[in-house]
Amino acid sequence: MELKDVIEQRRSVRGYLHKPLPKEILTRILAIATRAPSTKNTQPWHFYVVAEEPLEQLKRANVERFRSSEDPPEEMAHILIEPEKGTVYRERQVDIAKRLFHVMGIEREDKAKRMAWMERGFRYFDAPAAIILAGDKSRPIEGIYLDAGLVIQNICLAAVDFGLATCIENQGIIYSDVIREIVQIPDDKRLLVAIAIGYPDWDFPANQVISPREDVENVITWCGV
């Protein structure tokens, strides 16, 4: 498979087969991913790969906290910022939500189904494994997120090459105190993102949704070309 094909085939998958992932494949994917560039070759990432009973504990704890409407720890406040209303970024966010709700048969007024859909994210979309990406707090937050984005992209592309799928999500780390306790993540690590990973269930309706992209000519300014 050519690289351009892998890039074009990657999508956010929100439904997975109940099929465990071999540790060897996950190790290989992460080894490939760490070839990502990083600021001054600092490689400021650490991966916590969670599966089986620890993952089930995370799912239960996340959902319990979500249902109780508890506020997330202050350290995660920055990931809860939503795009401003009236901006194109908000419009794109709303558009993809509408597409997903449509294929899942979730009406705008159906609060129960909307809540159930939200809970899927806190369960890592029932994937057989989740990767919690963390970085050292000694590194500047702006730089570490740039480096994290590069390694995240590599994880998602490498997964496609192994016949797997992923979904990058903030929901999986919002309740950071829960994550730290169950996965034993020390306080000197900053939680950056969660990645659900597994074999895709292509019969799951939401997996048929491909998020649209802005026409490339609308996001390019040509200078001397």
C-alpha cells in the first residue's frame, strides 16, 4: 500500500470488533511511530497501552464520572475549550456531529441517545486497546503538543497499514485523576490525548462517515509559484 493510499484511507473509527490486539503488533506500530520528528530530537513522549481488565476499569470509572456530572480536574481545563460560535471551526465541528447523528439515528431532541453516544467516547468506543499519550511536564506545553501531533499521525497511519483503525479523542483523558490511578501515571507526566485502536467493525454505521475536507485551494496562499 502506498503512503498516499494510507493517508486517504485513514478515518476516525468509532466501532470495533471484539478481537484482541497482539502485543507484538502494537509494539511494532509504536516503534514505527517514534520515527516522527520532534523538536531538537527531544522525543518527549511516553505511551501507556491499556487493554483487558485495566481498560475495562477505565471505561467503568470514566462513565461513572461522566454520569455524575463531576467537573474534570483543573489540569485538563485546556482540552475542554470549544471552537467559538460563528466561526468556520465551529461549523465544521457541528457538521461532523450532524453526519454522525444522522447515520446513528440520533434525533436532536433525543437526550438519552445523545448521552449514550457521548458515553461511547468515555469507553474508548469499545476498542480492545487504548493508547494514552503522555509527555514530560518539564517540556513547554506548546512544543510538546507539536511533537505529540507528529507521533499521533504516525500511529494512526501505521495502524492502517496493519489493518487496524484508530480514533483520536480527548474524552479518554478528561478525568485525569482516574487515568493516573488506574494506569499508574506519575504526576510529572502531562496527559496529552487518548487513541482508541483495534480492528474496525465496518458494519457499525458511524464508521461509514468520512469527514469532509476544505478544498485545498481555499487554504493555500501562493507566493511566487
